[in-house]
Amino acid sequence: MSSIDWNDLYRTTFPELVRFLHRKVWDAERARDLAQEAFVRALQHEPKKPRAWLFQVAANLARDEARTVIRRKKHLVLLKTEAEVRESSAKTQDAKLDEQERWAAVREALDALSEKDREALLLWDAGQSYTEIARQLNLAVGAVGTTLSRARKRLAKAYQEREEANVARR
Amino acid sequence: MSHVDEGALHAYLDGALDEYPPAEAERIRRLLDEDPEWARRLEIERAVRSEAHGILAQASPTVELPSLEELRAYVKRTRPAPSKISVRMYRMGWAASVVLAVGTGWALRDGQLALSSSEAFQASRSGDAPVETAGVPSVATAADASQQEPAVEEIEGLVAPAAEAATSTRAAAPAEAVQRQVAAAPASPALEAAPTVAEEETQLRDEVVAVGTSSDVVAAAPAPTDAASTDAVESGNVSDLLAPARLADSLLSGAGLPANAFADLGVAEEQKRTEVTEADPEAGAGAASTEVAAAEPEEDESRERRRSDSPVAITSALDQASASRGNASDDDVELEILAPGSIPGLDVVEVANFPAEGTVYLGSHITQRMSDGTLIHVYRLEAEVEPDVLGVLAEGENEAMAQIDEEWVVVRGSRSTEELEEFILLLTPDEG
């Protein structure tokens, strides 16, 4: 067994991983499942650099998710907490619609970015360091800031344009 | 130089300057401290950064941490067991059986028990008592009963399957086929339509060469030391040195074959248990042991490696395992073979090409068995081959399928679709 502090890694990385995945699959429940799947694999394989490994595997899982035709079963049902179930059932339909609307806006804005810019932004937002992002995207560390700067500007612009279009429609 | 690009400003805001070269980081810090114009630009970028963060935050689901202990327990429960193909083998037993059967055939040449050979055989045994193998008349017993028709028939009954076994060795793994069929021979009744002994002799002469060549048993036989051997050497009749009777003699007299008799079959003596599944994925593995499970993400070759796990490679692995039987210990040896692309945890029954016959290769077909005996078929089709080539489902069968990297993976079996989908999940790639 390596000297990895799995408890700490899990506590700090899992939420980031879910956020990262959610912005790829746009299904909160599925994002949690995939994050769990990534951790299950990490626990099985005990990679040397688990954090970077987790994000790489998560990215691949999300990609496979899009490619795979099968309706995936949620085979980690046993891991779902009752709290999640309660939360889910308590949400009103309006709140869900509102949430979906917000997510759709963000998704559309993100879709306006190039793939590399989007990936860099999501990785940064998920807590990855410049060095980790550089490694995953095959960039120089010095280029990560430039990529993020461009991505943030484009995201803000795309989001703003969507909002303006919505206002005009109403 | 008094310029800082926007990327550096974002690195500053992100607290990532420490990841820059120290001198560059120091220059940026100093410039932002000293130059009001850059300080102003920094505030603009800060606003952009904040706005982007706010947008993304709208798409942040509530995250509750499942228990890590539960995850660990899940990992422990589901850690895939290697698929096993059990192969039982008997080291010297089968070799002795082969030589005994071949030797018997030799002794029976010319349709009668050749007394001279029998005598030489007996002489070479230096007066040892005939070996009585359970259910198998010893050669000496057969010789004594050479005038009794039923006894000869019985011996022919033993020889025929052995010859049959030897014949089959031309096309496939010699040792394995001979082992199986010779092992079955004692229980076989005398064959009514057995070939004549003369035919058997001719056939067996050929097959002894085939078997001997393939395993080098003959080449590794003990050097002749008795009178008959000396005669053979002096007469220049080298083939006599390779006479099956002599080999049988060596074995039956307890001398056995030299320790290295099977050395070229490729497996060391101490390899009683061949663990093909234990290869370290980071260290690289042979074709037989390629692990399909997740590997380090930086190991991009893993995908290529997975692709290389063609049925040919799998067959090669099985062949390798079969070959290793020749040098196993006296104990039964169980080989564990991980069939790449199989469902973890289920026994692998068969690995074959799809279709099984013909020259067209459309994919692989792995048959696996669940603990209750249900057979599950896993088909991995080549790119651009559609699942409909598999034909209609058998009665009671269901199927689940997924397209991964343009290749269809189809699982069929007499289980519910949901269960088959679970299997599909286990077969999906672990990484890139």
C-alpha cells in the first residue's frame, strides 16, 4: 500500500471530481456515479499520482459515457446515501426546472469554447494545478494561464450573449 | 522588460506563479507591485475570472460524500478474480502411457508378438517383475498370452486408441492429445474393427517420430547401455536406439527419463503453478497476460496493448499453457489464464474466433460460465462489423451490447437484459 492519504484525497477531490464530471455529462447523479467509479478504480490500482490519475480516468469515463450506446445501469446504487434520496424527493418540480435552465445556460456557454479551453477551465475549476492541467492537456505551464484567460473571457461573453438573447425573446 | 501577458495575470490570480520559473515569477510580482497600469489590468482580469467562476458555480451540483469505507468495501467485494481454465495434467504418467502404448504396438508388429523383441525387452529389464498397471495388462502379460486370441485383441484395443491419439498429434498439440487419448485407452474395450497389427506398426512407427520430434522425448532418452543397444550401435541401426520398447523399458524399469527429458517443452520444473495473470501492468507483460483493467493514464500504449489481445494471442497463450504441461510436477497442476476481454469473475470455457469456421474473421467469441452453470457469450466485433452478423438469439437468450471505440461488444446468455448489461459494464474500458 502506498503512503497516499486516501481519506484526505477523497474528501478534497471527490466533490471536485463530481463538479468536473457534471459539466461533462450534465447529469448530477451520473456525475456522482462516475466519480465513484473513478475512485473505485483508483482504490483498485493505487496509482502513484492519484489526483491526476483520477481526473484523467474521470475524463475518459465521461468520454466513454458519450460513446457508449448502452443505457448504463447504476451499479453503485448501494453507495447512494439516504440523504441523497431524501434531497432528491424533496426538490420541487419548479426548483428542478430552474436548476435545469441554469445548467443549460452554462452548458451552452461552455459549448462555445474550444475543447482545449473548456477542458482547461473545467480542470482548473475542479481544483487542478497549472502543472496538472499542463500535463493533461500537453501544454507548457506558462501557456495554461493564457488558455484560462481566453477561456474565461469567452465563457463570460457567450453566457452574456445568451442572457441578452433570452431577454430579447421575452 | 516591462510587460506581462494576460496569462501571467491569471496565473497570479490563481496563485500559480510558484509553478513558473522563479525568476519569471519574481519579475511579474515586482511589476504588479510597482506599475499602476498593470495593477489596473490585474483588476480587470480579476473581474473576468470572478465572472467565469460565478457562471460555472451555477452548474455545480450538491455533492454529498458517500462513505469511503463503503467504497473500499465495494472494491474488496468486486475485485475481479482471474478467470480460470483448469487444466489437469500428469507429468510422468502420460509420458509413460504414451511410451507403453507405442512400445506395445512395436512388440505386436507382424501381427504376432515378436518373440525376439519381447525377449530383448524382457532381457533389458534384467529380470524385473512385469509391471501391472491397474486395468492395463503389462507387456509381459500380453507376451505370455500371445497365443490367446482374446488377449491379443485386448492389447490391440489398447493400441488402437493410442495410435488414434498419435495421429491426432499431427494437427494439434501432440502431447496434450496423446495424453488425453492414451489416458482413456485402458478403459476402452477391445475395438472390433481395429486395424491389423501390421498396419498399426507402420502407423506407430510414423507417429513415434512425430511424437518424439515434437517433444524430444526420444532425443532425450537415456543412452543405451545394454547388449541390445550395443548391437544396435554396432549394426548401425540407429533407429533401434529410438525403439519405443527401449523407452518403455527405461520408464518401466523405474529409471525414468533423464531429468531434462522434457526441458525443451519450455517450463521450468519449479513452475508448478503458472500464474499468467500476475503480470505487473506497469512492468509490461506478455501477450498472454495482458491485463485489460485500468492502468496509469500516462500509459497510452495500454489501449494498443488491449487491441493486441487478438484471439491469435489468446490462442497462443493457451498453446503456451498446453505446452507447459509436459514439464509439470507429478501433482495435478492448475493453470490460471486470464482471457483478455472476458468478464471478470466468470470461468472462461472457450476462446474462439467469430465465426468459428471459415477464413473470415469478424471478431472474437469468449464463452464463459456463471457459477450456476449458465453460459455467457461475449462477442467483440471488429470495427464496422455490425452485431446483426451474430444472427438471431437462441430461445430464452437475451443480449446487451455497447459500442466502444467503434467496436461492438455483445453479451448473450439466458439471463435478464439487466444482468447482461451489468456484464457489459464490466467489459467497458477502464481508461483511455
